[in-house]
Amino acid sequence: MIDLLTGTLSTAVLAGGVLALAALGEVLAERVGVTNLGVEGLMSLGAVIAIITVVATPDPWLGLLAATLAGAVGGMVFAFATVIVRANQVLCGLAVTFLGLGLSASVGHDYAGVPSPATFGRVPIPGLSALPVIGPAFFGQNLPVYLIYLVLPGLAHWVMFHTRHGLAMRAVGENPAAADAAGLPVTALRFWYVTLGAGLAGAAGGYLTLTYVPVWSEGLIAGRGWIALALVIFAGYRPFGATLSGLLFGLITALSFVGQARNWPIAPAFLNMLPYLGTIAFIIVPVVVWHRMRRIMAAPAALGVPYHRDVR
């Protein structure tokens, strides 16, 4: 029983890391007022680029870096279209999704089914990793897991809520006209934070193929990008909220695996649906049951609205 709990929690941490990293990137983009619906495509592109890189140079860090850069390049294209040209964010995001999925399927055709020759090894934390049940699951993981759950959300939270730069960032997402009048570079902040968020989405795809599922196949992302978008809302557009939400949905995913492995009297198709049903439930139920969640989950006021300086 203890081994089962440890294995379930370990799988939850690994599975949740994909969602947490992608959701954190989207938090950064949406906090400056831009909705990027291209997360699914960027993750797919990052996943295949990571595999191609480690096949050429068996270094998982280079693979993760390449995946991040691939996502950032896609983010720049999206940011140029939505922030500079001020095209419709929804349509551009969908275009990036389909472009990323199609491009990854094309360039990854020869790598389908090829196991990753290099993955991240575990780096146990002395003392903590020896704790029963939670030790191996939380403190016996690889370095990217520690970055995703501790370093990156902590850094993002500190910058966003405890620095003048973070105040400027949030001001751009709430009222870009007032931010512009105060001398803040609205266009630059939006452009670079969208690019950074897209880079993290690409990194999430790379993490998926270098840690959680070390092989590439078409359709590997399987809707995780859309779940990450929903987690941003559930997390109230906060870094730590996005990280914990990712872990929660990782647990739901792990439970679906356990149910199939132990032959629970539940249809396998229903167990596979659990993460997607959880997405719907955790968006609707808290708002219906607890009205205060409406304020906590409220989006930035200027989210999805292009900024036209000449009509401020």
C-alpha cells in the first residue's frame, strides 16, 4: 500500500509538472493582457524539438533549452501578430496551435517512436528523500521538477507582487492606457512577456518528452495545452496557484492510471476522461459554491483587448 501511494504521488508530480510549467507561462502572458491560445501547438513543437536535439547531442539540458527557444520563436510570431499588428488574439492563438501541431507532426515524422537517448536523472535531496511516502515522490525527483515547483513560481511571484517591475506588468494588463500615460512601455512589456510565456510552453513540451514520456509521437500533448489554459483561470492568474493546480491535475491523471492498473470497476474510457472532466468541474464548481471565487478568479481587466495608443 505504501509503495502504491508513493508511486501515485511520484506520477502526480511528474505529470503535474507539464501542466504547471505551461500554466505558469500563460499566467505571465495573460497578466499583461494577452491571451495565447497557441499553448497546445507550442508544447507540441517543444516536445519534438527536444527529442530531435537529444538524438543529435545526448544532453537533456540542451534539449530543454532548444524546446524553450522553439516555443519562444513561436511566441514572437504570435506577439508580433497580436501586440504589434493588433490582430485578433483568439484567431492568432488558434492559428499557432494548428501550425505547431502540423509542423511538429511533419518534422517529427522520422522520430516517431524513437526513445529519448537522454533523460533527466533523479537528484534526491539528502534527508528529505528518505521520508516515508512523500520523500521519494516530492524530494527524490529530477532537477527540472524542483525548478518547476519551487524556483520558477517563487521567482515569478516575487517579481509580480514585490517589485516595481511587477507592478508595471500588472498595470499593463489592467489598464494599458493609464500605464502608457505613466510612461510604461506597454507594447514592449506585452511583447516580451508573451514571448517568455510561449518559451515556458515550449519548455513544458520538452519536459514531457525528456522526463515524463521519453518518446515522441504525433498527438502526444493530448489536450494538455488546453488544460493549462483552464488552470490559469482556476489559479486566479497567480504563479503559485498555477503550480498547485498543475499538481492537483497531475494527481487526477495518476489516479486514472492506478484505476486502470488495478482494474477498478470503472470503464477505462471514463478514467481517461478524468483530467478533462476535472478541468470543467474545477472551473464551474468553485464559482457556483463560493461566490468569493468570482473575485479571486477574475481576469485582468484588459485581457484580450489590443491596445491602440492613438485612441487611448
